[in-house]
Amino acid sequence: MKIFFYLPNANYKDIDYSRLEEGNPGLGGTEYVILITALLLSRKIISQNIEKEFQIHVAAQNTNIDIPGISFVAASDITDVVSMNADYILFKYEKNSYIELTNALQIKKKKDPSIKTKIIVWAHNLIDRKERNIIDKDANVPVVLCVSKEQMNLYRDHHLFLKSTYIYNGIPLGYLKSIKGSLPSYSDRPHEVTSVGSIDYYKGFHLIAKAWKTVLAAVPDAKLNVIGAGNLYDRNSKLGKYGIAEESYENSFMPYLTEKFEEDGEIKERILPSVKFWGLMGVEKNDVLKKTRVGVPNPMGKESFCLVALEMQAMGAMLTTKDYGGFRNTVYKTGMLYDNPDDLGKNIILLLQAEDNHIDECYQWMENNFSYESIADQWLQFILNLHEGNIILGSKKLPYKENRTDYLGWMREINRRIKSIIGYSLPTIEFYRSILRRFGLVKDF
């Protein structure tokens, strides 16, 4: 069985891959996960002496990468993978990529009906309601692979749930344990807050910017570290005058992070001294995270998993972000999840003033859920089950555990049970919420 991971990495230059198992060297989170997963799975297959039965390849736009253990092949775009006679093409789900791939595969199968290639939708991003309908009906997609339990739960009352499963992304816990002893205690850390990720609207940096002066009013010596840039995923994008984010987006949040001052009789503007923009960083970001008390990964909350959340906690930070999706799985119980973004500043202040990060308990939790060894075993089992045609999907993979505090969760389950009896023509809970949202009765941010 030949499995091809597709890696869209044309825009990544000058990356040092020599320390891949120590963390993300400066790629997007998903691109890093693709590489480390392919490496771990390839090693696991070799250790089981089944490399003749199972071949793992990475079809990359840029193959100028030296990572021993990964087989790279060149693919200028995702449609090139169709010609590689794969049994399964596994790709990061994005709408345009999916359309291009399925169109190319359909054309090939019309020319040669004997082609058996199937597509595994690896849902690193949340899939919207309309797109779920299309994927659900696609016979070329036998499995939708989610990256967290709570991401899969979001689809519980949609028919797509019946061909969905999940495997968490992993973290380099072995390496992290080796440096854990050198981490400063929580009480010895300065009052530093850190944001990591692409600086764009979807990642919600504007919410941190808006809350920052509230934080400073309560904790005057607080510092804000901003790691990332608006061109993380597109190094050619046009940035604003500060070189931080796309121009219009930068203009929307910089007023919260700047101050006026007079120099030589002129009124000028500068970034607040409490704020430092570090730009793009690889594993060296850990030097910043080691001093961090509070991490804020994507305060918009719409993450299917969020590897950065685990990286921050491994360095001893406690987190605050929205109570949604993958964060319910990747934020340890010492973190503070909110429903209302107005609580972001308050949560940051409370965590800055906390006395202990309970890092030993957090590490045990990460060991139980996200260690590379555990994740590699799950991936091996996944491809073995794929080969044998017995993957556990839907409610058998994720039976419902009643949680009345998660009212949307149990409403989805009730809706799923009704639809399993009378058919899936009824709308999802998300559809009803979209109607309420349209009339301003439900507000998302």
C-alpha cells in the first residue's frame, strides 16, 4: 500500500530541518505536523518490518529538504500527486486543494476505471457546513481524519460524522523532558505574555491588542511578546508600515499597541515599550516561552487542535483562549477558557498573578495524550486498519459522554440520535445557529 502525504511548502525557504524532533523549525504548524508524522510513521513501519507492504512518501513542492527517513518526491501542486499511483493521498484539507485534487482524480478515473486511488481528508482546519455535505457524498473519500476529539464532536449531528475518526497531533515530549528541569519556576518568571502564530484576523491577534492596555492598567510591568508575522503562510504578502501584518489588518489593531510622543516639535507614533514583535522564529522561540507566564494561542478559538498551545504549556506557560474546538483538548485544566472575548484581559491578569503552573501534572497529562510514541502507534494502527478495511468511525469511535454544561454538545447528540432514526434530512444545530446569528441573536467573533 502506497500512501502519499502532500506537503505545500513552496513558500518556505532557508529552514533548518536538523532539529525536527525538537519542535517546529519555523514552518506553519500543519506543515510541521505533516513532516514529523511522515517521519514517525516511516520509522514505525521499519521497526515492524512491514516496509514492503506499506510505503510512505511525502509529495512536496520544495524537495530541497534533507530529513533522513523521509522519502520525498516532487509535486508542483496537489494535482501532480494523482499521477503517482497512490493507494491513498493524504492532504491537509483546504477547499481549493480538495476541489483541484478531486477533479484531477475524476479525470484520471474516467480515462482508466481500474485506478483505485482514494483520498483521506486530513482536517487540520475546521470544515464548514456546506463543504461537509460535498465531502460526505464523495465516494473517493472513505475517511475524514480529524486532529482532535472536540473537532470531531463538532460534526456529531452531520452525516460526515459517520465516516470520521481522529488522531491527535503529537509533541516532542522526549526532548521537552530533557529541558524541563532548566525551566524557571512560575514565581521566578517576569510578568510576560506571549502570542505565537500567524498575525491575521482568523488567528485573532486583534483581540490581544485590544485587551493589552487593560492588562497594563492592572499589571504595569507586564510585557507582551508577539512571535510570528502576517506572512507566515505567504512570504510574499504585502505588510503594513510596521511590517507586522497585512496592511489593512495591521491598521485595525496597531492603535491599541502604539502611543503618541513629541520629538523636535513633531507628534510621532511608536510601539508601546511593553510590546515586542519578534517576527518569525523556529525552535529558538522556546527561549522566549521559558520566561512566559501566560500564553494566548488564537484567542478567536477556532482551532481544530493547536500545536502551539502544547508548546507553550511545555515551556511552563498557562493559557487563556476561547472555549471551543481543539482547545478543549489541548489546554490543561490550569488554563482559563472563555466564551466572551471581553474576558481575555481579565483572564490574562488572573494568570499573571497566579502562584504556580503545576507543570509536573501538566507534563503527565501531555504524556498520556500527545507523546510522539503514542501518536506513532495510533498512526500505524490507522494504516493497518485502513488496509484491512475496519477503521472505527463515527459514534463507535467517539461515543457520547453526557455533559450538560456543554449545551451545544448534548444538543448535537440529541439531534444525531433523532436523525439516525428518521434520516439525515434535518438540519444540524450549526444551521439553526447560523439563522440566529443572521438576526443578531447569536454572536461569534
